[in-house]
Amino acid sequence: MNLTPKIITSNPIGFKEFVALAAALMSIQALAIDAMLPALPEIVRELQVANANHAQWVITIYIVGVGVGQLFWGVMADRFGRRPVLMGGVALYILAAVLCSLTDNFSVLLVWRFTHGLAAASTVVIRSVIRDLYSGRNMARVMSLTFVVFLTVPIIAPSLGQLILWILPWRSIFILCGVAGIVVWYWAYLRLPETLHVEYRLTLDRRHILNSIGEVLSNRISLFYTLATTLMFASLLAYVSTVQQIFSDVFHQANLMPGMFALCAIFMGMAAYLNSRIVAKLGMRRISHAALMTFIAVTAMHSLVAFFGFEKIWTFVLLQSLTMATFSLSVSNFGAMAMEPLGKVAGSAAALQGFISSSGGACVGALIGWQFDGTTLPLVLGALCCGLLALFCVMIAEKGRLFNGQHNTAEVVGA
């Protein structure tokens, strides 16, 4: 199987470097979330936030910005090309990180965090780059490998954030984001080629935008796999936004949060790597549908454990790690299947799908997070509900035919 990127340049980028660069571009978006987790109590204290649950807004408003921003960057990428949009977006990300570090007011911080998210949304264009170069199971494999590298961020970022807090103020975490943005910007500037040929660039007018929206929303596979991704992402965001409070208020072991968070991320990474190894043989549908059913079973078990008061730190870490592994196996394939039928409008499609999954996931995840009551039950019960609703969406997308690996010829043939 030849996975060399289909790029013709005087200095072509290799497959391994392309995967690493794509993951790095995606990772600066995640870094601004995960590295902030240990700092949330410090932000609450220093900026005098009355309600500790409001600290979740530092995460949620950023995700909302990511969702909204994708609409803009995706359309720009279809009109002006992938490379200039990425360069401009990452540059704005660097500036927003610096502005976040300078504020002394919680409301102003949220404004700059929203801007930070808007800028970070530009990295969604890398999905369009992947779609430009690959299709079918090959695309799913590339996305999975990218996800494996990408997951090094949640593995190390909370510990890195905690380390910074031991010696520097929480504002330094935003400086870290800015420095990471500079490194990735320079790497992309040197090595990332343009993958959208001039003849395929679309005009930026109302007809194009409406046609792109129409293609995404009228295609059953695209729409309902995007909605399924939204619901699964909501369960992840609820976990991320409440994990610090859970370890502090439920288990009274705040110092263990970075390590346990990393353990869950390792399970996600292992699952993503497994997916990259078996997706070409088994197909995206068999893997993702089985993973979704397992996600529902694990979260149902976890809900019973929490409801009957049997939750301990080891049960939480074990069951949450299994939940994150099944999340990884399902969502990485959901995203590939949602993009598969939309190659002609890949930039706008990735943007609209990203907007729906990020903004919708942020809203639903925030609703779950705000129910935090000093136990893990709201989180795990919310995840179970998200899984059941995601299954309903998949059933609609597949007309009730689950595990059907031959449903889409493109999935079998690939690029």
C-alpha cells in the first residue's frame, strides 16, 4: 500500500514527516486546552471568580471559538488555498496566546480565549489537506496515525502545565502555547506544500457557500456521522472540563490528575494506533460500530458503579480509560466517513463539520459539566446518553445496517 503523499514539489515532504507535521498543527489546538487544566484553580483564585464551576468557561469558550472559526477558515481554504490560511491562522493563534497572558480580568480573558479558539480553528484545514491527498481506508489510516502523534499532547500537557505552575505563574502556560505556535508555524512554512491546485479553487460567493452547506447537510452519511461525532465529542469535552474538579473534590487527589489524565490519553493513543493497523483489513464501519457499542456498554457499567456509590479512584481511571479508547476507535473513523463523499468541497465541508461537532459538542459538554455535584455520576451518565444518541445517528446514516463493511465502495477501494 503506497501512502506517499501525492504532491509534486522540488522538495517533497515524506509520509512520516507529513503525518508528524499534520499532528503538530492539530496539537497546538489541544495544547491550549490540556495544559490549562492544572491552572484552572489558580485562575479562579487570582481573578476572583465567584463560582468555581465558571472556570470551565476557560475551556468551553475556547472550544466554541474553535467551532465558529472553522466556518471562516474552511471557506478561505477553498478559495485561497490551504497553505496561506494555515500560515495566517497560526500567526493569529500566537498573538492571541500572548494577549491571554496579559489580562487581569476574567471576562477579558474569556474574550481573548474565544479569539484564541477562533485562531486555533485554522488547523482544521489540515483535514482538507489529508482529504486532498487520500481517500477511503487510506484516509482513515492517515487520520489514525495523525491522531496517535496528536495524542502525545494530552499525555504530557497537563504534567507540563503543572510543572510550569510550580516555578512560574499560570500566565506562562499561554506563553508556552505561543512558543509552540511559533515552532509549528516555521516548520509548516518551510515544509508544507500547497495541495489545492489553482484550477480547483472555488469562488468566494454566496452560491458556493450555500452549495457547500447544502452538500454537507443533504448527504445522509456526512450529516449523521457528523452529528454522531458531535455527541461523542461532547462526552470528551465534559470529561476534560471536569476532570480537575473530580480529582480535587471527589477523590481529594488533585496531584494525581496529570498522571491519570495521561493514562487515559495513552489508552486513546493505543486505540488510534490499533485502528491504523486494522482499518484497511476490517473497514471503518465494522471497527467504529463495534467501538460505539462497547462505549455504550462501558459507560452504562460506569453509571451503575457511580449510582450505587462504588466509585473509587481506580474504578474511575480504569473505566474512563476504556471509555476513551472506544471513543478513539469510533470518532477517528466517523470523521473519515463523514468527509469521504465531500471531496469536491473538502475545505468547506471540513469547516462546517468541524463547526457542528465543536460548537455542538461544546454546548452539550458544558451542560453535562455544569451538572457536577461532587460525584462522577453526572459525567458518566451524560456520556452514556451521548453514546446512545450517537448510536441513533449512526443507525440513520446506515439505514439500520450496522457493521456493513461493503456499504461504501470507496471504503473498500481507497485512494
